[in-house]
Amino acid sequence: MPRSESDPRDPLTVAFGRRLRGVREHRGLSRDALATVSGLSHRALDYIELGHRKPTLSTIVALADALGVTPGSLVDGLLPDDG
């Protein structure tokens, strides 16, 4: 996923944010609810979902726990196969 000149965000970070939002919406949770359950600030969760902040491993684990999924399900398939 190459970086666009008009969008300086890291493509992997953007892809993670989209995945997170999709899982959150599928689970029927608002951003506020997920932030509260995961222990993240609302702003931090917003930035992660919008691809403006790279989550740490501990953040990914907290989000996965709050969503009732495995951390792997949030990241699996985000990187292209090396072949």
C-alpha cells in the first residue's frame, strides 16, 4: 500500500483503523462505548480509527478484549503477502 502524496498517513495504520471501525460497528458499539470499555480516551480512539495514530501492541490487545475478539483478528491480512 503505497503512500499517496495527498495523504501522508501510513497505509497500514489507515487499514487498521478501518478494520477496527468495521468490527466496532459490527458489534454495535459507539466510539464512546468502545473507548470506555477499552480504557482509551475518546480522542485516542478517534485518531486510531481515522489512521492518524499508530496503536501500540497493548492498545491493540485492549481493543480486542473490549470487542470480544482476538488481537490477531484485528491485524490479520492487513499486510500484503510477500509471495
